[in-house]
Amino acid sequence: MVRFLVAACFCGFVWVGPAAAQTASLSFEEAVDAAERTAESVVVARANVDRAHAQVGVARAGYMPTVNGSLAYQRTLASEFDDIMFGDPTMMTGDVKLPFGQPNNWRVNVQVSQPIFDGFRTRSAVSAAEAGMRLSQLDVKSTRAQVVLQVARAYYEAALAERQVEIAEVTLQQAEQTYSENELGFKQGATPEFDLVRAEVARDNQRTLVVQFRVQRDIAFVHLRRLIGVPLDRPLALTSKLEPDDLDAMIAMARRAAGIAAGNRLAVAQAKEVVAAREASVDLARADRLPVLATGTDFGLVNYENQPFNSQWRTNWTLGVTLTLPIFDGFRRQMQVKSSQADLASARAQLQNTREVSDVETAQARANVEASKTQLENSVRTVKQAKRAYEIAELRFSQGASTHLELVDARVQLEQALLIQARSARDMRIARLAEELLPALPLGGL
């Protein structure tokens, strides 16, 4: 029986019920791909990139001319000029149409304005917008890394929960077999009632543990299904192992999925972009103190006839240059500069804090990997020892050289050792993956 228990736990024994034909196989790589396609956080991050790109275009529009057109009609019902005569009518020659008090007023107008110098406002606005766009692009990479780590935790949590059920079910089979043997011995008068009661208690306790592990497995699978965007009631068969045999391949795949390349921590790069944006905001606030020089032209057509398209239009066309000088605004610009400088000082302090926390988390991730590696190695040795101890206890009990209590104790120790090894394998995978993905994770993302 012990050989069946160990084989079931280390060969990926999976029992799939009557719905096996409808069960979908799912590897860790497939889970990551599905999560990236359906993750709302990735969609939001990419939408923020599009929004930031549009903001850059809005800022650069400050370099371009603005052109506005208008078409207007005005009907005069009563005018103050109705009773005024402009000169002697008998002395006027030609068709004179003055604009005063005309019943019809048709106007077509085009205005063009081109900034010449705006105190570097546009340059500062573009710098701030570009920093925001780079920040949003970094956020996409960080979000992808978070999704990969979330899926990894959910996937291997489900794999661990499934492994726990397998171990508990095999242990329950052992407990039921032991109870059957004690029950038969009791009926034949060869086994005391105490051993029979102990076997029954051990069996019932194991049944409770199986129920608990099944509930944990169901919850873990529900969480995994939600992350990868499949129906919550769809059966899944996990194909990736908990054992570290394919650990390097899994790490390489996760790095590709997260789009991580060699480089510094993205959180530090994001903090630098925030500083760049705040510096541009200070320049923008200071630019409000400088004059603005712009040139423009205004071209218009006007007509006072009832049928304007059958008559001649009159032309108005002007060209000018405007210089705007900020003189006094109640110290508003001065306060805006101080506010921007305070934001910049805060961003620089945050950048320094990010660097320090990043160094701490790097050391922490490395320590987690070393600890999980040591725990896994110890658990492997413990399983071997517990397996041998159970074999000896089973042999001694069958020969009548030991009590049922000794057999139950050896079986419980073997079950606990197998559970600890499975959890250590899960912890090792997550720790290694977190260390590899750390450059793209936000602070506190371990």
C-alpha cells in the first residue's frame, strides 16, 4: 500500500470521474496565455498607453496653427439706424450698401492663428506627456508580470490542492483497509476492541481530512478558472508538475510571457518617469511668467442681400501680431511654481525610497529561494525516511510485533511528510518565479 501511496503522489496520479470526456487539459503555459488574453488589468493598462499617446498628440498640437471657420446669418427686425440718412440720396451714385441697419447680414469667416513663442509652454507640456506615456508603457510590462505571477500562484495552488486530495484519499484507503483487518480480527477474537476502535477513529478522521482537502481543491480551481476566463464549472486537468524537473523551462516561459528583459527594476524606472513629469510641470508653471507671441489672420466675406448667392460678396481681410505680457495675477503663477516644486521634491524622495525598497525586496526574494530550496531538499529526505518507517511498521503490525497505534502513527507521519514535500515544491516554484519576475513587479509584489 505504501508503494501505491508514493507512486500516486509522485507520478501525477489524477482521478477524473465520469465527466472525463469533457475535462480540458491545462498546462501552466496555456493558463498564462489564457489569462493574458482575458485579464482586465492588462486591457486597462494598454488603454492607458493609448490615452497617454493621445495626450502627447494634444501637447504637440501647441506647435501647430489653429484654423477656425464660421458661417453666420443675422436678420435685423428693428435698428437704431432706420431713421438716419447717410448723406443726400440725390448726390449718391452707384449701389451703396452700408452695414448699418441692413435687414440681412450674411458672414463667412476664417481665422488662422500661429504661435511664434509661447514661453516654452508647449515644450514643457510635451515633455510631461511623453514621460506619462513612457510611464504607462512600463505599467503594461509590470501588469503583465503581475498577471503571470497571479496565474502561477493560482495554478500551483490548485495543483497542490489536487495533490493533497490524492494523498488524503490514498491514506484513507490505507485506513479503511486497516480497519477491515482489525474488524475481521476482532470477530475472530484475535484483535482487542481497543485496536478496532482506534482503527475506526483513524479512518473517520481521515474521511474528514479528505472532505476538507476536496473543498480547498474546489475553491482553488474556481479561482484558477476565473483568472483564465473559463466557466467556473468546467472540469480541468492540470498537466504541469509540482516537481522541480521542468523548473528552468517554466521560468523561461514565464519571462517570455511577461516580456521581461535584462535591466533595472521597472518600479525604479517608473519613479524616474514620475520625476521627469514633475520637472516638466515645474517648467510649465514657470513658463506662465513669460510673454506669448502669436501671429494670425482673419479673412471674412459679408453680404447684405436677400439672395446672397446671386450677388457680390464684400471682403474683410486682416493680418496681425499679438504679444501678451503677464503683469499681475494675484501671485497665482508664483504659487503654482511652488506647488510644482513641492511635487518634484516629493517625487525625488519617492524615487530614492523606491531604490532602497527595491534592494531590500531583491535580497528578500533571494532569501526566499534559498529557504524554499532547503525546505524542499529536507522534505525529500523526510519522505524517504517516513516511507521506510511505514514499511517497517506495516511489517511489524502484520507479524503481531507492534500495536495498531504504532502503525497509525507511521502512516500519519508519512502523509504529513508527503504533504510538506508537495507544499515545499509549490513554494520553490513560486519563490523562483517571483525572483525572476521581480524586475517587472511593483513594490510589495512578492
